[in-house]
Amino acid sequence: MAACLAPLAIWILLSGLDDLFIGLVLFLNRRKQFPWPADAALEQTPERRIAIFVPLWREHRVIGPMLEHNLSLIRYANYDVFVGVYPNDELTADAVAEIAERYPRVHLAICPHDGPTSKGDCLNWIHRRMADYEARHAVRFELVITHDAEDLIHPDSLRLANWFSRQYAMVQIPVLPLASGLRELTHGLYCDDFAEYQQKDIPVRCRLGGFLPSNGVGTAYERAALDRLAERNGGRIFDPACLTEDYENGFRLHALGYRQIFVPVRFDASGPVATREYFPKSFRAAVRQRSRWVAGIALQGWQHHGWRAPWRQVYWFWRDRKGLVGNLLSPATNLLFLYGMGSCLAGSGSGRFWHLGSQIPLWVARCYAITLAVSVTQIAMRAWLGARIYGWRFAAGVPVRILWGNLLNCAATAAAIRQFASARLRRHTLAWRKTEHVYPRLRLGELLVHMRCLAAGDVEEALLSLPKGLRLGECLLQLQRVSEEHLHQALSLQAGVPLRLLSEHAVNRQTPRALPASLVKA
């Protein structure tokens, strides 16, 4: 067993130093200011015509609330939404058609074949439907933004994409999971991962000249760049055979010389300026999603590109693919660490410590000591980045979620390797392993803040002074912090019920008789 510890120690140390290097670059560049546009500049910049693509498969439960919510809050006028569905998914098609009847900017894009195929394939057919719309209406969309059915789009996302797209062909808005409880280890792990990835890995990657992988949602593409991709790929802007078409497009656009930018996480009155969503909460669903990421990014990326790239990009290939080894080894290293700690504690009284310690060379022991120091540094940085988004109480659970994440990532990597090998042997394409989505139901105060009807501090003040038996909306009305019109709009969004102003003749005369007298007088 001692003979196995030396290569294991070397691998862990190399991977740990790699991560430490990224953290060091972040620390050294922490004071460099990002060129944020002023609110007035965002407001005055001419709006480019934007098309939002939303590919769907069996999302009839969430697509209605998603469209209703985002259409009501987006602070941008010149955009349309193209929603892709399959002919054999009638429930989703009906849900989108119902929204399209009430919102002229929503357009149903039906794929010509049954699904599910792949997200890239669905996006390609949405692109064709957009081109048909352009031909019929003599218009041209200058930007395309991709989103999913579970996304809470930040009200300023389109304005930011509009601003930065004048200099960059690909603009990535941050993506962050919504907060979860300490007991929800799996979703909490997503919170940790994205907080670290969006605040450390991606900004450093861009700083060092690496290609920018799309997050799949909140990604804005300049139309000319997409047209170039289509010319080089038989009219397809996304690779339909790739499970992570977003990652692939990020690399392809960078290879063609197009400029890319990641808009760093920034906070406003409503919280971080980012696309928010819920991620899987169960172990099984998370393995399903992460196995798709591993198969697409690491395995298909290796298959399509090998290591043929400029040296700077080879380094990022290494970072994106090292999980194929690291994820499989992590649970074993965790068990080894726990065993070593346990044996040391158990033998501290008798002076007899870990029996393997006498069998391994001194340099291996020192290697493990350095690795431990690097790991503690990494855990501290991960907790700090998570605390910036979710608070220190949540960040305190980072060490426990790391152990859980190592087990989950090991299972996902093993599943991805099995799926990829099986598809290669059978000469099949990898199937789109769709994730089940849940659309978040925001609280009234959060909605009012997102609508910019009041500040977060006003909500906290009202909650602290809320009399027993009085609801938050009623309290805010009494304090004159919000208008009745804005309150009704927020309640409409929260309940998913359209807000309509009815005329006197449209109300059945029998309806008021069924209501309490106090309500009728109001």
C-alpha cells in the first residue's frame, strides 16, 4: 500500500498547486477595476435587437411561470423570445402557445422531428425559426442570448449584453444558484462550485488569455460571429452531437479570433447581478447532470480537439480534463486522510501513530504535508468566495460539502466514462440526459426589490416592524413604501396569475355577493 502513496501524493500535489496558482493570480489582480458602465450609460445606449433562445423538453410545468416572470421584469424593450419544442411534447408546446397568445414577443419554434435529440440540435432549429421570422418581417437580430426554462434572468442582463457586445463577440453574464439550506448538501455543493467558478476560475481564465466556456445560459453571441460559425459548420451554429455545445462554442469562437468577456459578479440592491436558478437537490439527479458535463467537456472535448491548441489553451484543456483522474481518486484520498487522522488521534496516548508512516519515504511524507497546507488554503478561499454570495453561516458548511462533492463527482465521472465508452463501442451518439427543472417561487419582498419598487433595506425594516396578523404587502402599503399598482403586479408574478384591469360590465353581478362586504367596499 505504501508503494501506491507516492504517485498519489504527486498527483494531489500537482493538482493542488495548479489550483493554488489560479488563486494566487486572483489575489494579485484583486484591485484591478473592471470597466463597469454607469447606469446612465446603460440607459442611453441604443438597444440592439436581441433574440432569446430557450430550448425545451418536457418543461410544461415551469415554462409558463418562467416566461411570465422574466417578461415582466426585464428592463429592455427591443427583444423577442424564441422557444424551441418538439412535436411529441404537446404539453410544453401548448404551454408556450398560451403564453405566445398574450405576449407578441414570444414565438413558438417547433422542431421538425420528435425529441429529445440534443440541446444543440434544438438550438439550431430555433435559429432557423428565427431566420424565418426575420425573412417574414424584414428585421434582423443583432444578438442571440441562450437561456433555460428554470432561469431567473436579471432585469439588467440584456442591457449589459447590449453594452459589452459592441466590443466583444461573446458576453457571459454570471450564473449563480439560488441560496439553499445547510441540510441540502447537493444543492449547497452547486452553490459552492459556482461561487468559486464564477468569482475565481473564470475571471482568472480570461485574465490569462484562456478561451471562455459558455455557461449555457446568460450567454450573448454577436450575430456576425454566429453566422461565421454557421458558414463553417453547414449552417449549424451549435454542434448537435456535443453534450456541452456551450463549452464547444466558447472554444470555437476563441479559435476564430473573436473577443470574449465574462462580466464579473457585482451586487445591486437585489443581490448579485446574475442569472439565478435552482440546481438538482438529489444525489441521483446531480450525478445525471454532472455526468453530462464530464462526458461533454472532458471526453468529447478530448475526442474532438485532442491536445492540439496553442500552449495557453492546452493548459486550460488540462484544467478542464484533470477531473477524469482527480474525481475518481478523491474519495480514496478522503478515506486515507480520515484513516490517518483517526489513527493518530487513537494512538496519541500510547505514542504509536499511523503505522504506514514508518513505511513511506520522507519526501512522500513532506509532499503530503505540503498538500495538506495547500488544501486548507483552498478550502479557506472557497469558503470566502461562497460567503460573498451566501453569507458566512452557509460558508461554514464548505468542508462537509467538499467531502460530499468528492463522492458525487466520482460517481458522475464513472457514469460519464461508462456512457462514453458504451456509445463508442456501439457507434451511437451520446443521448441528451435532460435535467428535471423546478422554477423558483420568489417571496413578495424579493420580487418588489427585483422590480426596483423599493430597496432591500425597506423590506427588512418592514419585516422587523411587521405587526402580528398583518401581511408584508399590507404593511408596505400602510408605510407608503410601495404603490397599490406595484403591489398587485408583484402579487400577480408571485401567484403566476395574469393581472387584468376589468371593466364594470366584465364582472358578473353575482360575484360580489359571494365576497365579504369589507372586500367589496375596498
